[in-house]
Amino acid sequence: MSSRPRAAWPLVAVFTAGYLAAYLLPTIVGRLSVYLGLGTAQAGLVGSALLLSSATAGFVLAGRVERLGPQRPARAGLVLAAVGYGCAALAGSVPLVVAGAVVGGFGSGTATAVAASGIAAQRDPHRTSSLGLLSVSATAGALYLTIPHLGGGHRLPFASIALVALLVWPATARLGRAAPAGPAAPATGRLPHRRSGPVLAGGMLVWSMAQNALWGVSGRIGVGQAGLSEVTVGAVFAAALGAGLLGVMGAGLLGSRLGRAVPIGLGTVIIAGSIVLSSSAGSLGSFATGEILWNTVYPVVLSYLIGLAASLDVRGRWAVLAGSASSVGVACGPVLGSVLSEQAGYPGMGLILGVVTLLVAAPVTAVALHTGGRPLVPGSVRRRGGAPAALLAVTTGAVPGAVPRLGSPEQAVTEISPPALRRRPARNAFRTAGPGAGQSNAYASTSDR
């Protein structure tokens, strides 16, 4: 797909519809607990079922979006999301709500898989993923400002997601018209980066689990521990997501100037500290500071992780697989957060999650260093090592446009072995170059006969 805005915006729209349920998870879990009489762990299980269904759709569609084409699965996913979440909004019994949430979650996962495959085919996957996170953060922030004032019980969050899915439907008409911009990929073939890919997918699973363990209980921390009202907590969440918009815009402007390892590693360290601060909050100031700092850095790191997964395979298979692994972590997060908070309290839960986040930063950053390369600077050439490597960067004597810009990602190098000669040439086949070379060669040719 082309990286021009007119080709990228349908992907951004589908990405928004697919990711919105995860962003609204705190209000979904909280309202299921309050208005349907579910316990804390039971409400968390409903949220986990929704997100596990989303992850299942991603695993099913990994590597198949290219063959099916983006338009059909995107439309199917949006229909399932609208129908499933719509039924969950209209239902009054717990079994029907759970069934609708599972169907809607599968639709969200389908839409996300299509968006992830399309993002991987972009010339700049990080730019498109940043736009997607920017869009979903803005949408979720607007809903967090609106939902607490409208009431509606558990119905309103589900109805909002279903409405967004319907609004995104017209954008799918543009998905099939975009032409691939990346290098041509074979229809079949082995998955590249068979060591780095699983490490990244596993790291994203644990990373997302730690983030959403806190996100799933953040509303209860604000209301129960910090003593805030639902309206105040919603305002804090909206401000935090607004700060996330600024973070994503900053990441989009930064691009690949620092590579991927520095934003992922440093950002994860900041996230770990924010988790500890937010989970131990006892007042509006500490709760708001932790949530805003956390939500500012979280989408930045996530955008680089999505871009890193997309760069591992132009066909988008690792992007879908890593995204689905992340969805599994997101699904397990609410249950993990509920269990840890009940057993160790909110501060103890935050300390455990912060340590886990720090531990997972090392392997994920190592993958970014190994596969992402370093920013290309004039005069640098990498002959061996990780998959992407620099072809050439010179400071003088280069044809305009032949040298990559400063800070551009390194280009892949393909080793070509020269074909073996079938027969060794005879020694008398070679002659000295010079004015008389032609005559001597002719004489030798005559004498050889």
C-alpha cells in the first residue's frame, strides 16, 4: 500500500475501530461490575474473554490477509464488531452480554489484523502506526469525557464501539484500491527472523499484560483508593489520553532518528516507574500524575513496537502475530490485575508489574538493536550482522538521490554468489593488452587451429 495519506487513512480508520475496545476496557469492566452486579474478578473475566477472542482472530488471519485481500476481512470484522457489541449493549442478562462481547471481540481482532498487515506494507510503518494510535487515543479520550455524563449503564461503552465500527465501514471501499509500495514478496515462503520474531512476540505479550493489568483496575484505584468520583476519574483518563496524543505526535516527528532501541528501552523504564506511582496513589495529584505520565509514554513505545514488528516481514505476518500475542497479554491483564490487587493490594500489584516491565525491556530492546539497525549516517557501512544493513553512504561524489538521508533506516543487503565456471579457460586464451594485441590474438588463433 502506498504511504501517501490518501492511501493510509483507511488503514488508520480500521485500526481505530479494532483497537478501541482495548482502550475502553476500564470503563467496560467497571460498568459491568456496577450495573450487572458482577464481582471484580468476574467483570475482569468478561473483558479478558473479549480480548482473547480478538487475539484469536489475529492468529487465524496471520498470513491470510494478503490472499483474501484487505477489503473482505475488514468488512466482515466491522460487521461482527457492530453486531456483537450492539447485542451486548441491548442485552440485559450476563450470558448474552458475554456472547456479544466475544463476537464483537472477534470482529475487532479481524479489523486489527487487516490494519496490521496494511501497515507492514507501508514505506514508513512507524508513521502509519503513529497515526493509528493518534486516532484511537483521540476517539477514546472523547468518549471518556462523554460517557460519565450520559449514564446508560453497561450499554453505552458497547454501543459506542459498535457505532465507531459502522462509521468506519465506508473507509473499507478504499482498501482494495491501494497498490503495494514495498518490495515484491512471494506468495509463499518461510517466515523471516525466526528467532527475533518469537522473542518480540513473547516480549509484547508480557509487556501488554503488565500494562493492561494496571489499566484494567485503574478506575477502581481512582475511586476506591484515591477517593475520586467517576466523573473525576473519567476526566483524568481523558487528560491522560490527551497527553498520549502529544506523545504519539512527538514519536511521529522523531521517526527513526534515534532508531527503535532507544525509545523502546528508555520508554519502558519510564513506564515502569509510572505504574508504581499510579498504583500507590492516594490523592488526585499522584493518581493524575502517574496516569498522565504513563499514558504519554505508553503509546510512544507501542508505536515503535508495532513498527518493529512490521519491519520484520513486508507481508505483515509478524505484525499480525506480534499484535495477536499483544492482544493475549491485554486479555490476561484485567484478570492478572484483579488477582494481584486482591492478594497484594494496589501498591504491591504496581511494584510487581513495574519489575516485570523492567525485565521484559531487555529482550525487546535487544531485538530492536539486532533487527532495526542504527540510524544511517554518512560514511557508515555495515557489512555483516542483523538483517537490515547499510548499502553505502558517502559524503562526496555521489549522484543526487543515491545517498539515503541522515537518519534513514538502513537498507537490506542481499548476498549474491557468482556462478561457478563450467570449464577452466586455457592459458593461451589470455593475451597482453596493447597496440599489437589484436594481431597477436589473430596469429595465436590461426596457429591454434
